[in-house]
Amino acid sequence: MKQKILYMLLWLLLGLMLYFGVKAYGQALLYEEHTTELVNHQDIEDQAKLKLERLAKSILGGLYDDDIQINLDKVKEKQKSAMIKAQVYTLYFMIVLLLILTIYFFISLQAFTFFGSLAAMITLVFGLIAPILMVTIHKEVEYLGDIVLSFESKGVVGSIAKLWETGDWIVAGVILLFSVIVPVFKIGSLLFVSIFMESKFAEVIVKFFKMIGKWSMVDVFVVAVFLVYLTSNKGDVSRAEIEVGLYFFLAYVIVSMLVSLSADRMLKEKVR
């Protein structure tokens, strides 16, 4: 009875993880949308209009409303709200994830490996689709002020597609292999081990699992290189802002390592 309650609780927590992940992803996209709108007002043409409006306001005083600035202030409020909500929902996601990991002490290794693998898979999905890095290039122009020359918000999957389209096939292929294919393959193997550990192929699964385990830190290294590549590729980055997708991916790395240790211990006990 106690185990059934724990399993029901774990399914509920997985559902909460999915809910908070979707909400965080949605707010991250809103933050990206509002930031894009603000950036679009910082090109040369809009900055010139803004300077003219401010000049008119200084001449006419209270008879003139600064419509562009009023609109920008509203967008900035929405941007800040979306950023805070994205971070809050991400925090809730991590808290639920931590609760799932603490149940390790109350269930079998096989059950923990199964539910931990599902949690890692959910975390990985959001780590791949959510924005990871926002890159903005500014330049100070005399009389006009701060002008944005280039702006991009990047996620792993979206960046792979863009790199492929621009002809950087090798970089796109390496990131696809070690940030998408290998992690999914790793989590799939953990799920397989947790479900079919009683099969006659246990010895083969152990060898396969150990082989996959050798790649446990490659995904971290590749994403680190990936972030450096994205920022250095522009050559004149004024600002690079970390977004919630990176936290999801790092959480996946930690969880997958813990689940790997659990599965390894489970299999060692099985083959004794």
C-alpha cells in the first residue's frame, strides 16, 4: 500500500514537472518576444524618431505626449514580468525535480531508475527547446545613442537548424550528436534497463550501459563549446544573457548522472 502511494505521488510529481516546464517555456518565449520588440525600437530609424519626439517634448512641454517612450515603458514592464515568471516556474520545476530525487531513499533501485529516467527525459526536452542564450550587439552612435546592430535568442534545437541552413554542417552535426542524440540514447538505455533488468540479456545490457556511461560528460562539454561558439561567432558581442534553457539542460546532466549511478548499482546487484 505504501509503495502504491509513493508511485502515485511520483506520477503526480512528474505531471507537475511537465506543467511547470511548459509554463516556464511559455514565459521564456514571451520574454524573447518582448525583448525582440524592444530591440526593434533601437535601430537607427527608431532612435532618430525617438530623438525628434524628445526634442518636440522639450519644446512643447506638457502639450506633447512621448508616445514611443510610453509604449517602450509598457513593453519593458511586460518583458520584466515574463522574465521573472520564467525564472519562478523554472525554480518550481527544479524543486519538484528535487522531490523526485529524494524519493530514492524510499523505493527500490529499479523504480528509482525508471522514474528518474522519465524525469531526466522531461528535463532534457525543455533543455533542448527552451532558449539558452540571448546575444545582442550594440554600438554607440553619436547623437543617436545606443543602437542595436544584431539580436538573436538561441536554443539548442533552433541553433542546430540555423547552423545547418547557413552551411555550418560539421558544427551542427556535432551539437546534434552530443546534445540531442547521445542524451536521448542514454536516457532510453536507462529506461530499458529499469524495465527489462529481469531479462536474459542482463549481461549485454550491463556492457551497453557501461559503454554509454563513458559519454556522461561529453554533452556538458559540447554545450559549453556551443555557447562559446555562439558568442564568439559574432566577433563583437556587447551582451550575452543566459536564459532558462541552460538551467534545464544542466539539471538534466546532474539527474542523468544520478540515475546512471542508480542503474549501475542496480545491475551490479542483479549480476551478483
